[in-house]
Amino acid sequence: MIVALRKSFKQSGQIFVTSHNPETIRKFPDESTLYLDRRSHLEPTTARWLGDLRYNGDLVESLKRGDVTNGGE
């Protein structure tokens, strides 16, 4: 699936994909991946480029632990 998506959108275009599959998440570069987050269901969702955020080690494990932070923090 990842290879087909990359070939289809290599020259131009965009696609919006959501996934909870760790391998799928790891295959997309931080610079082209948005991180959507909200503190509670009462607050608005924020969208930030994953490349602008800070995390240690593996992205998926950092997401599980809640260790992804704003690069400016």
C-alpha cells in the first residue's frame, strides 16, 4: 500500500490518510506528516507538522507514551 501511494503521488497531489498501524506510520516522513492532537473532547484539535515536533527514539513508542512535544517546548 505504501509503495503504491508513493508512486501515485510522487509528482503532485496530496492524500489524507489516518492510521493506527505502526508500520504505516513509520513509512511516511516527518516533514509531510501532520500530528493531530487535542487535550480533551472539549478542546479544539490542533494540527502540527511532525517534523516540527520533538520526540525521543521511535515515533510510535513516543506517541504511545505521550512523549511527543512541541519543538519549542
